[in-house]
Amino acid sequence: LMGMTLIEMGVYFQDSNYFLEAIEKFHQGLACDRKDAKCWWGLGNAHYLMGEFRGDMASYEKANGYYSRVVEFQKEGYSSFWNDWGVSLMKLAEFNHEKAYVEAAIARFEEAIKLHMSNYSEKTVEPEWIYNLGCALDYLGDLTLDPQYYEQSISVFSKVLMIHPDYPFVRYNLALALTHLGEQTSDLECFHRAQEIFEFLAEQDPEDDFVFNEWANLLIHYAELVKEPAHPERAQDVYKLAEDKLLYAIRLGNIGAIYNLACLYSIIGDIE
């Protein structure tokens, strides 16, 4: 309990020294009982947070190792534990760009949901667990370019919206998954659905630079699909709209929008 308290203090004060103290406490607990699954879980969480603080893969690898020890002594695990392990695996996937880590993370998120539902009900499932599953499926789609993972991601995000309509970032990530599916399948309906979501998000927060940047990316791909030699003005209008969104995102401070703007100019032939 002391280790868990120190972790919370480290998060609150953004001070990694608390995480180091927490690690000491968990090791002290294991010195009393090597089979205490919650102390192994605590070590995993502390090292994961060290990874977040330092931005280093080694800490995430240590966290993954400690999480694996939990199931040695608590076969079923705990719902929150499976989610924590999945999040840590996703961090390793971001460093390595390996689908094996994402597939492992998906299995952990699904275990968290299944274990909880076996004891309670779907309505009481933490939206974070379902949301994380959706993000993992979308990322697996990026790594494999397999449309089925985007479709599954869209289904998961839609479920989160049904249960928790105000959950942060779910609409944004739903729009991204729809855009990704539209890119892979050339499905204009996916772009239209994503467009509606981006419009809603922009109305809610006119200064969200990420929304305008991704909205512009959607428009660029959409323009490529509707491009017709007989009616060049149709695509040109969409490109101009994308340019306006990117310029606005840049004014809001989005660095990635600068790169995307260069790509747009390359596409339309404005080399200078």
C-alpha cells in the first residue's frame, strides 16, 4: 500500500523519485512474500511510469517482465492488471513497430474486459479498457494494412460511444479509424462519416490543432479519390480546403501539419 501511495504521489507531482521509492517498497514486500502478485504488479506499474518519465524502452521492458510474474502467482489476474499490461505492451510496440506486441496487448485488453464481465456486466466495464482495445486494433491495421482491424476498431469505438458518449478522445480516434479504413478500401462513405465527426469536434474545440491536421489528411485522401480529368475543379476545391485546415493547424502550433502541407504541395505540383 505504501508503494501504491508513492506511485500516486509521483504521478501528482511529476517526480520520478517517488517511483524509485515505490520500487523499494515493492521489493521489501516481496522480501516478505515472493508470491505476492500485487507487489509484482506494483513493480510493473512503477517501471512503466519510469518509462513514461524517461521515455526509454528499457523501463517498459522491465515493466513487461514484472507483469509476467503476476500470473505466476495469480493465474486469473485482475481486470485492471490486464489493462495495465496491455498499455505497457503498446508502448513497446511504438518503440519497435512490431505487430507481435500489439497482438499481445489486444489479448490483454480483451482479458480485462472478459474477466470483468464474468463477474459484473458490460455496462460497468471501464471505458478505458474498451477504448485501449480500439486504439490497439487501429494500430494493428496500420502495421498490417489489413482492413479488418480498422473495421473492428470502428466497432469498438462505436461501442464506447454508446456506453460513454462523453469519453475523451473516442470520437477523434473513431474518425481516424474511419479515415484509415477509407484509405485502404477507397470507401467514400468512411470519409463522409469521419468528416462529420471532425466537423463536430472542431465546433466543440476550435483550437484543437490535432483535429484540423487529421481533418486535412482526410480531405487530401478524399480529393485523390474524387479526382477526375473531366472535372479537375472538384479535387482542386477539396485540396484548397485541406490547405486551409493545415495552415490553421500550423497557426495553432502543430508541427506535423508543416510536413503534411509540404506533402500537399507536392501532390498538387506546387514544387516551389
